[in-house]
Amino acid sequence: MIPVMVPMLGEEEAQAAAEAVRSGWVAQGPRVARFEEAFAAAVGAGHGVAVSSCTTALHLALVVHAVGPGDEVIVPSLSFIATANAVRYVGATPVFADVDLAGGNLTVETVDAVRSGATRAVIAVHQGGVPFDTVALRKAAEGWGLALIEDAACAAGSTAYGAPAGAGAAIAAWSFHPRKIITTGEGGMVTLDDAEQAARLRRLREHGMNVSAADRHASSRPVQESYLETAYNYRMTDIQAAVGLVQLSRLPALVAQRRALAARYQELLAGLPGLTAVTDPPYGQSNHQSFWVRVDPEFGAGRDALLDALADAGISARHGIMAAHLEPAYADLAARTAPLPVTERLTRDSLILPLHHRLTGADQERIVTVLRAAAGR
Ligand SMILES: *Cc1c(COP(=O)(O)O)cnc(C)c1O
């Protein structure tokens, strides 16, 4: 049996979690602060604010950018549904834009096509680890006067224009769910360069309190906190952050290994007309958090037939990235959604192949042999 993804968790993570438990400090505390600093440094951001998930990170990013009822936020439909859901948490309306065929990412053109007078922000996803064109999209958003929120859930270790994918972002949201490249069980982070917004984010994740638990702990007298605004409990625990610190130290090796495995897939698939493997864009490098393949009619077997053949051979693959506009939760927006031909093609015709630290070259050959056989090659 070949699984599609296996989190890389070792004895070091188990020990780090146990140490946090033994220390008696299990909620947000010193390990969270250390993880924030280390993660922000690793992705080239000035500040990191740890939260409970990428979904809550996206929610808070919209709150600090004052997005609310009556506002429209442009998002790719081709993304995990949390990207669109976050927009609804603040009472705004998601407007779905199409993506480019090669990388599955928003472009200046696809965003421009659905802009309106009500547009306040754009959430651009670094799709499955493939960076969007950060230079082009950040510049365009600035020119349009729109906030650009980067959904970097899958992008730890990806690069664009020689920098980490989230570096230079006005605000970026990251995920540490086990399906992503490094994990804390559940968990997320907001990164940004603006110190004032970072301070507000720290309050927003902690009930709007102006004094953190760490500050209170450091004081010898009871500190009178004050609640500055209605906010949330979106904290990460110190147990999670302890695991995250170990995971972060593994990130460069994990990314290097995933890139090598992706290159091997690309080689094995190169001679098969009708199968197109995801590749790096000219300006950057994916961490290959997801390795997807687009199946075109000339291949001779459809996407679903390939998923069946893989499953029969004990290989766990997945449908391509979902399209939120096709889900019942967004059926109410159907009438106002412009056609999304590339999104619909990618979600219908692509599949995600296994890629993880235990995958061997022999596994990859077996997987590609099953794909060829399904098409009678
Ligand atoms: C996984 C994912 C999320 C949600 O992350 P959580 O940490 O599980 O909330 C959001 N956006 C994208 C693009 C994702 O892949």
C-alpha cells in the first residue's frame, strides 16, 4: 500500500511535546513565541503570529484589513474551501476568479477580469506549493488599491524571485495541518512586516486582551488586563509549538527530498503524451507539497479511470484540487460567478500522486507503470 502523504514525525517531535507537557506550560507560552520567531525568520517575514489553523489565520488577516459586509474579496475557486469560507466569516462576499493552467494560480489578468467597485481584497493561494507571480500580483494589487492576502497554507519552503514565497507579502497565512509539508497536528501562522498589525493580531487571537499570558506570568503582581475589542480564541498551544520547532528544523531537507522525488516523477512521465505533470514556474520553485498531473484526452484513459487503476494496485492518489464554486455551500453564488473554464478543467482532469519522505524510486516506477497500463501503453 502506498499512501498519498505521510507526515514526517520522529522521536524528536515526541520528546519535544513531552517536554512541553512536563514543563507544566501547555497553552500558548514561551515555545509559541520561539516558534513564531523561527518561522518568521525562515520565511523572510518581520513578524509571526501563531494561531490555531490557516483558516483562522485567513480570518484574522481579513479582520486586520477591515474587510466586512458589503465588500467583495476575489479568491480562486480552485483551492481548499477554507480560502472562500474565511471571506464569509467577516460577512463579505467571495468572488471567484479563474487560474492559469500550468500552476493553478490567480494571475493579474484573471483577477482583473472579476474586479468591481466593491472589491476590497484579493486572497491569492500559492497553489499546492507552486508560488504565484508575487512581483506581478503584489504590484497590480497595489495599483488597484486592494489588500493582497497570501494563502501560503501549502508554501513553506517554496520560493519566488529568489526569496521565500511569503517574503515581502503584506500578510500571509500558513498551515501546519498534517497534509502540509510541516505539521503541528493542527496549527497556523500569520506572517507580516507591519509591527502594529502584528500587535493587533496578537490581541485578536487572544480575546482582544491587551496583556498576554506570558506578560502576566513575567510580572510579580497581578496585572489588570483590558479587552480592547471583541475578538477570538485562536491560540496555538505550547505543545504544538514544541513540535513545530522540530518540524521547522527539518524543512530544508524535506523540501530537497520532495523536489528530487518530483523531478523523478517528471522524468518518468515525460514520454507520455496527454499527461502533464506540474512544473516550476519560470520565477520560482515549488516545495512540491502536492504533485499533480493533468490528464488530457490523448492519454487514452480518463482521470477517474486512473484513480481506479491506482486504487486497485494499492496506491492512494487523490482527485485534483477542489473547486469551491461547484460545492453546495457556494451554490447561491452560481448566478453571479463568471465562467471558470481552467478551474473546471483542472479540478475535473487532474489527480494528485503520492509524494512523501518514505516514497522510493521503485514506488514511483510502479505508480507510473500502473498509469501507463491503464491507458494500454
Ligand atoms: C489546507 C489549506 C487551508 C486550511 O488550512 P488549515 O490549517 O487546515 O485551516 C487553507 N488554504 C489552503 C490553500 C489549504 O491548502
